[in-house]
Amino acid sequence: MINEIVIIGLGAGDLDQLPLGVYKLLKKSSMCYVRTIEHPVIRELQSEGMAFESFDAVYEKHDGFSEVYEEISDILLDKAKNEPVLYAVPGHPMVAEKTVQLLLEKGEEKGIKITVSGGQSFLDALFQSVKIDPIEGFQLLDGTALKVEQIHIGQHMIIGQVYDAYVASDVKLTLMEKLPDDHEVFIVTAAGSKEESVRKTVLYELDRHLELNNLTSVYVPPVKEEEKKFREFSKLKQIIARLRGPGGCPWDQKQTHESLKTYLIEEVYELIDAIDSDDVEAMIGELGDVLLQVMLHAQIGEDEGMFSIEDVIEEVISKMVRRHPHVFGDVKVNGVEDVLANWQDIKEAEKESAPKTNSLLDDIGKALPNLIRANEYQRRAANAGFDWDQVSEAWDKVKEEVQEVEAELYVANNRERIKDELGDLFFALVNVTRFYGIQAEEAVHAANQKFYRRFSYIEECVARDNKQFADYSLAELDRYWDEAKSKGL
């Protein structure tokens, strides 16, 4: 006896839509298993005396659809060990039917033949019902597992398996992350049959229609207005390509990787200002400016045939997956220290496979701000074992460098030697900040901001008195400084 499951599709509507071959298979079968009994074809065939056994009860047992589909497929495969099985699903078996995909995956392993014998998909009828041409571009998405990153608002969207108000609510909330609340949508049930229903509504009311069933799909028309696509990454890429392309902006067209370096540094520091100010709106704007720089560099790379933004994205994703085996693999960690240790081990392994350099310090960016580069040099040397044991030793080095600066200031008074000794002092101070996990660049940035606030206060005081700075002694100005300090500026 051949162990076989024959799968047929019941279409999206009534018996008139059912292909003749599928009808014959049903008529000669003594029993047909169905994913759900709620289908117009089944009601008509039951009136003709046909017997059906549904899996509706399985839906009641589980909280998620994935568990439902797994159990249905397992039951069918178990029955097929002893008897041929006829299994019917709504629509076409190969369109939006997870149980069919599971049967195809598992059947070969269990030595059970899986045969798909056709049916009519709901798609052709739905295209006709909502009067769209799919060649314009469309997406077919699963309402029970809809993710916002799947959604392309510039295409026709058909969301199937919107069984009930619960699924409709999830679909609504997901769509509203990218679409206006009042975007027009259509609820289509039993497309192409005499029971067909097409209802137009607005997105925020999608889950308020209670006539949903397993033959219901939602059609979402594409967004036509260009400004409504401004949340799409693809739109940003198009804009940058347009700026750099023929008929674009002369300034953008002439930029190179080299010419953009200054702007990138400026934008990063402006972002840091926004973060320090805890200004969310400013952070959005400044993050956008940093992203703009990334996109411009990527577009230049693409224009030169060297790389694209997709290469950049692939590289960072690969790195994140590779360096987080505790998230994307089976490595176990206990806290942040384990994560950092793993990260360092993986980086070291990557270096071993990379082309060899002459020094451990060679791959630290020469264009980094020098306080950051000093921190990185010291950190790299410390990892190799070249470091103070205690922060007190690092502080003693600072005091030693202060004495050497003083000697040059008050004895030799040689400008080049003073510059050299001051450089040593800055470097020694970075060592102290590193011991406390403080980035020296950020510390100086905070000091600059503090100076700006306090000096601005002095300017306000001078202006309030209708005087000029020259009208004050340094001691008087210092009093204003102390006032600013007492006010927490």
C-alpha cells in the first residue's frame, strides 16, 4: 500500500468555482480531512452527502498558529501510515497554506508521498474584485505573521488569512507603523463567488468589522504621494542617487570620500551635543545627518563601481551575527563580562586570519581625534600586557609630566619642547581616564560645553550692565563665573 496524502484546494468561494478534477476527487472519496469546516464548498458538498472531518478543534488548543499547523500536519502524516488521506484546504494548496508546506517538508522524511492536485487560488478573483493589475508590483503577506519590515508601501499589498478581529487588529497595528491611520483599505471575502463581499474602510477601523472569516483577505492600495514614502529606506537611497546623478545637485556631484571627511566629523560631534542635551528632536535630526554622510559615501562607492550601501549593510550584519554567538548561536554567557570577553576573542581570531601588520596599533584609525586615538593605543597596549597595575601609578606619571612641563615653562622656555611635554601630559591624563572607563574626548567635550554655558552667563551679565568686557577687572569677571558655577551652569 502506498502511503500518500493527496491535497486539494477548495477555492476561495462557492462550488461553481471548484475545478472539475477536484470535484471528482471529492465525490469518489469516502472521507476528506479539512483544515476548517467553515467554507461554502463544504456546506454545499455536505448537502450532497459527502463526509468531512475538520481540524477546527485544534485551533482551540493552542495560542499561536504555528503550533496549530504543526499539529495538523503531524495528525495527517500519522493517519497516512495506515490509509490514503485526502486533505482539502481553502484556496489553492500552494498559496498561503502553511500546513501544506509542513507536509511537503516532513512527508519525504517519513516515507509518505505528498501529492498536490490543484485548486483555484483566491488571487485571480481578488485581483478582479479590487480591479488591480499585479504586474505593477504586489506583495502577498500572511496576516497571522505580519512583520513591519516586510511591508513595501509603494506596492499593492494583499494580506491573507485575516481570520478574525484578533488577526485584523495585529494587521492594523503593524500597518499603522508605516501607513497613515486613515489610509484606505479593502476587506475582501469569498472573492469571485456569489458570496463575494468587498468593503472599503480606513485602516484604523480594520478590526471593527466582525464579518471576517477564513476566506477574508485585506487589500492595501499602494501609497501614491511621494512625501508619504519619506519613512522608507529605499526612498532615501533614491534621493541620494538623484542628487549625485545627471541633473542632480552640482555640490553633491563633486563630493569625494576625501572632501566629505570634515562634514562627517562635524555631524558626529553635533550628534554628541544632542545626546548630551538629551534633546530627542535634535537627536533625530543629527542621526539623520550622520546617516546622510553614510549614504553619500556609499553612493560615491557605487558610482565608482567599488561598493554599494548593500555591501555596507551586509558587512555590518555579518559582523554583528559573528560577534554575538550568544544571541545568534549556541554560546552561553553569564553577564556583560562574558560578552566582552567573547567579543575580544572573536576580534583576535579575525585578526589572525587578516593580513599581518607590523604593529598591534596599525589598524587603529589615523584620522581618529587624537584623544580617542591615545585611548585606543593605550587600551591595545594594555591588552598585550603593557600597562600600569594601579591607577595611582598612572596618576604619578601625570605628576611627573607636570613637573617636566613646569621645567620647560620656567627654565628653558623652548616652544617646541613645551609642546612636546604638554603632549606627554595629555597622553598621561588619557591613561588616567582610561582606568575609570572615561573617554577623554567626551570629558573634554563636556568641559567645553560647561565653559560655553558659564562664559555665556558672563556675557549676559556684562550686557545687562550695559558695559564692555574691558570695563571689568578679571576678578570682577571671575565673580560672575562663580555665580554661574553656583547656579549649576
